[in-house]
Amino acid sequence: MIHKYISQLWLLLFLLFACNSTAKKSIHLKDSSTSDREYQLVWSDEFNGTGLPDSFKWKYDTEGNSVGWGNKELQEYTIAKKTNTWVENGLLTITARKEKAGGKEYTSARLDSKESWLYGKIEVRAKLPNGRGTWPAIWMMPKDWSFNDGNWPNIGEIDIMEHVGHNPGVIHASAHSADYQWQIGTQKTAAITISDFSETFHSYIWEWTPQLMRAYVDDQLYFEYKNEGLGELKWPYTKPFYLILNVAVGGAWGNEKGIDEDSFPQNMLIDYVRIYQKKKNEDFFVSK
């Protein structure tokens, strides 16, 4: 009988210990997300409803169509054409199609956010196209800049996600400036391989502070660029930038191994776009 009570006592102590261990682990995991708690949501699009993208949040960019956007791209970006941009079932779909328009052989869409932001965390959850010749991108350019303004790359460019279909699963993040740019091979850049990029939604995240920029896929940090304090030629990221979502076809990079015409149409699906900024820092603000 005594042995029975001792066994029950040991069982009780074991259960108490296990519960305490679980509680401590939960608290530890919660505390590990301190950096996330520093941010607050300041802008988002969850793509609810059905129809064209929200015209209060997005505009169509077509300025560079006639000259291939400086990259010898082969698509004609369209305006408010439901076969190229459509919201339904909680998703924004940007579709590149094999069809003639504007003297081009393909159509697609390029959406610019109507708001711009200085610093913060940008998160876009997306599923990418996988056809050879596609060139989807999630990126940022300075407020009020347009293609016809020129002055690239001196003004700066932030590439949160780029993917070219001839190199499936390789996700690129980059920052371009006057001194650090792809045309001379000096851009600040890194890449990560995501095998299920076209089957699964992933969060493409960019953190941007006055001191550094970082890129993640989900919780995987793979790019970091620190401000060297050497001026605007290297760090022009001291002004608000707007967000761009697009699917290009061909181009200097996208067409390196040709285009699989039979793979079209090709879709980039966006689950949501969320912009976060610091809660207690006057340097982190929204600029409309």
C-alpha cells in the first residue's frame, strides 16, 4: 500500500513538473518575439471582396510600356483589366498572359501603392509564378518618382523579392543606389532557395531602419545591409518609398534562358500586404 502511494506521489510530481516546464516554454517563446511587439500595423490590404484592386490604395503604372521599362521587357502593363488584376476569395491575382496588346506579345499588371512610408516592416504574403520567362517582383521606389523621371539608380531602389523563372525557387533581395547597383555588379544583394515557392504562400518581409535593412522569407533572415554612414550615393534610403507589385515577362534578366510560351498564363497570388512601423519612434512615420 505504501509503495502504491509513493508511486502516485511520484506521478503527481512528474505532472506538476511537466506543466511548469510547458508554462515556462510558452512564456519564453512569447518573450522571444519582443521585436515584433515594437511594431504596429499602419496600413494593409487584406484583399477582401470581389473586383478590381482598391483604387484608394493602388494605382496602375504603365509609363514605361513603350520602352520596355529599361529592361527590354516584353509585357504591356494594362489598366483595370480584370484578366490581369483581380481580387476574389481573399486574394489579389496578378496574371501575365500570352496575348497581343500595345505591340507586345504579353500582357500583365504593375500596381503601385498610393501611400509611401519611411522606415518600418513591409510584409507581403504571396505565391509566385513558376514559368520560364516570368519575372515577378515585390519592391519599392521613392515617393512621387515615376519611370519618366529617370535618375535611377541614384534615387535608390529596394527589392524585397525578385524571382526569375529560369532559376526556380531562388529568391533575391537587393538594394540599389548610385554606388551599389547591378549594372556595375556592386549592388547589395543576397539570395535564398525556397523549393515550394509556387505551391505555398510565403511571407516576403523587409525591415528598414535608419541603420540597416534586412530581408526575410517567413522567419528566415538571409539579407542584411548596414548603413555605412557614407552619404546618399550609398544610402539614399532617407525618404519615403512606395510599394510595387508586378509580374514582368522577359527582360534582360527574365529572358536569359528564353520564355516558355506554353506555360502561360502565369499568376502571382497575394494573400495580404501589411505595413508596420515602430510604436515609439518619431523617425518612423507614414507619409501619404
